[in-house]
Amino acid sequence: MAAIKPIIKKGIFALVLVIIAVSFYYLTIWITPYYVQSKFAEKSLGYVNTPRFGDQPNAENSRVIPLPNPDFLYSTINYDLKDNVLKISGIVPDSTYWSISAYQENTTNYFVENEEQVKSKFEYYLAEEGSKSEVLKNIPKEKIIYSPTTKGLILFRYLVSKAYPVKQLSGLQHGVSVVKLVK
Amino acid sequence: MALNQKIKKIAVGLGLVLLAILIGSGAGIYSIKSGKSDSQRIIGNWQTVDKDKDLSTADLLTIAQIAVYRPYALTKKEVIYLSTNTDSDGNALDPKSDYVISGKKLDAKYWSITAYDENGFLIKNPINKYSYNLENVKYQADSTSYKINLSGTEKKENWLPTNNIKKTGLIIRLYLPSEKLRENLTIEELPSIQKVK
């Protein structure tokens, strides 16, 4: 019995090592998207809850986020809903692809609507999931975007096309406004 | 047990724990870099998300891979992304070689084919051309089919340049694809890539 005890001890220790290795495997995979989002958010430091309007991507101006679509104009809102509900509004182009999409803190897309679903003008209220903010009372449900995480990203895509060349789209792009409503 | 032996035993134990952490984290990074996951679907030389899965419900590994290599992608309801870094024979795309991408109009509100460098960025080139889409690709006489020249040297039409890069990758984007295309996304529907030089 005395001889078996050290073997059992070593076996348990080996099992603990395996559990640690497997746990860190999943931890690394789980944490990576959050790390990526925080790195991108760092680039927008000072621009939280404020829209940023990108130029049409090219080989010179688009070296941070991989796989930019050169046919799009992008706008972003790096958001933090800790103290605010955001009112986001603007104009939707009528004959070219447009979409508003929302990404939670691990960069996963949880909301998207395009120009086929939203006509001419849009107005959304971005709030934390479960928010009981007074400012959301009387706001129709379809206008509220509930974010699963406090921080995240709103991304607008505007397709540059024959019907909507860059100059015209840029006007719409810069027409997006964000109002911070106190919770 | 002598004190020295105890310290030695604790040090070895801590060393093994550290090793387990490094192995676990290293395996995680390797898996992300491998680009392979359970949510993947292969169609010829093109890769996409599996028919029955989506980015919002994908496994942790797929979410991590997308966050690193294709951040802020949309779900399949909105867009289907297809990627490749090989020709139709399965050989890696060589930026110094010439390829012809032959395909037909795709049944989507908007589709495009874009070339990227080894880091996933747009390729600097003399004509500032990075992609072709349903509107700006020059179609053949049948107004349906097209041939795009993927090459480092200038071509007369539909030239998709691959100048001064180490590796090339291609992405097809299908925005708001028809239900028919969504259900029958086969190799016959997708463009072929043939090496010509």
C-alpha cells in the first residue's frame, strides 16, 4: 500500500497537468477575440461613442483590420454603454447596398439590417441587454438594439456603385449622428 | 525529507504546471493559426462556413479564427464569404504566375472577388485595382461569363494585380444571395482558377 501511494499521487498530479493544459487551450481560444477587439478599440481611443468615417479602402489607408472590402465605405462607432444609451440616426441610400451591423465584445455579429429592411431614414437606440432605462420607454421595440456586452462596435457598410459614387455616398456616410442619452 | 529536496520537488512541480500552461496556450494559438475548424465547409478549392452553421453560433475556435483573420464578418443570412489561396488544381497561388479566374454572374444582390496579400491587406498596384464586382467586371459576349486575369504583369482587361507580394489569397463575397444559390452553392457555381503561365 505504501508503495502504491506515491504512484497514485503522481497520477493525480499528471491528471491535474492535463486539466491545466486543456483549460489554457480553451482559455486562449476564448480570450483571443476579446483581445482582438480591445486592440482595435485602442486605435479608436478618444472616439468612444462617436462615429468615425472611413475613406474607401485602398492599399495605403487600410492596414489595420484585415480583409477590407475596397467597394465599401465603412463607418464605425466604438461603443461603451456603461453610462449611456446611444441614439444613432441617419439616411439610408435607396439603390445600393447599405447595412448597419453590431458586434459584441468578442467581435461576433449579433445584429444586422440592410437597405431592403430599412427605408430612407434610420433611427436606433443602442442599449445594454436588460436595460430598463427611462429613455427607452415609448421607443418601439424594433428601434432598440440590445447589446449582449457593455462594449462593442457598430459598423456601417455603404456600397460604392454606379448609382452611388463615392462623393454621393460620403455625404450620406457623414450624415450619421450619435446622441448620448443618459441612462 | 531534507529541505533542499522539498524545494526541488516544489520547483519541479511548478515547472511542470508552467509547461502545461505553455502547451495548452500554444496548442490554442496553433489551432487558431491552422485555419481549420468544425464549422468549415470545403467546396472545391474554396472554403466557407458549413451549411448548417453560422458565425453567430459557431464553435469557439471558429469565432477566434474569424476575429483574427476576418474580423467583423457578417452572418450567412447577410453574406456568404468564400476564400481560397489555391488554384483549382489545389496548388498554392503563386503571385509570380498568371492565372485566369473564369466564372459566371452569381445570383446575389452584390458579389465581388478581391485579391489580398499574405497579411490579408489590399495589394499595392499601378492601377489601384483590388477587386472586380458584378458592376465593374467586363463580361464576355454572352453578358454572363467573365475572365479575370490574376497576374503580376499588366493585362488588357479585367486585370487583378498581384505585384510585389509573397502570397495571394482571394475572397468572394456574396451579399444577400438568392435562396437558390444559398441552397446550391456548388463548385459549378463558383469561379475556377487556372494557371496559364
